[in-house]
Amino acid sequence: MKATFLSLALLLGLSLSVMSQPEDKGPKDFKEHGNSEWHPGKGGPRNPFAEFHLTEAQLTQFKKSKMALEKQLQPLRNQLGEAMAHQKSLTTADSPNLDAINQNIDKVGVIRIQMAKLRITHLMEIRSQLNEEQRLKFDAKIEKMIPEDDPRPRRGGRPE
């Protein structure tokens, strides 16, 4: 009797907690995201270019440029993944070879530098196609993405 009562109480408690969960109402309307400038086929509800008021020609050129960048970055991402996996193998070996680890670190660095150079070249290519007003907005957005003085503490340290 006692076990039946406890199991019934447990079942009731679980069913109430499940019923109190909020219901997923599906995708939100794009206006709820504060992006009233959305155009179907131009990036979805979170169109990253909406604030720049780009022309059709600019959008087309940017999409081509982005695809070219992705084609160049993909092999580098693959190489980086392989180098990182190799690094894990080197560092977890029974007797790690410090010279091999350092060489692999250098290899990872070279790949990351290549990727950074491709990305900045892409950004400068996009920037060159913007008018003055668009360029100011673009520069402000880039500045927010890559802050010079990052006040966040690094690995438990304090900002100075």
C-alpha cells in the first residue's frame, strides 16, 4: 500500500513537472528579432547585411566572394584538424617528443596565419566595394568583432 502510494505520488510529480515546461511555438516572426529590413532570399531572419542597405550587385558580389573564401578555407580547416589530432597524439604519448610537439605547434600556427590572411583579404575586398556610409557601418561592426583592448580576464587573471 505504501509503495503504491509513493509510486503514484512520484508519477503525479513527474507529470506536473513535464506539464509545467514551456511549449515550443515554432519559429518566431522576423519582426520579433528587431530586423524589419529582412528580404526573403537574402539571408533569412538574421540578415547580417540588412544594416548596410546593400544593392543587389553588392549582395551578389559578396556571396561570390564568400563562396571563394570558403573554398580556400576548407582545405586549411582540414589540415588544421589533422594537425590538432596529431598534436593530441604527440602530447598523450607515453614518452612525448618535445621537438615533434614544437614542430607541430609551428605547423598549426602557420595554418592559422594563412587562414587569418585569407579572411582579412576577404574583408578588405568587401570593404572596397562599399560606399562611404556603408564603410563606416562596416568598420564599426568589425571593430566590435575584434576589440583592441579586451577587458575580459584571461584564464583567471584580472584586467589591468
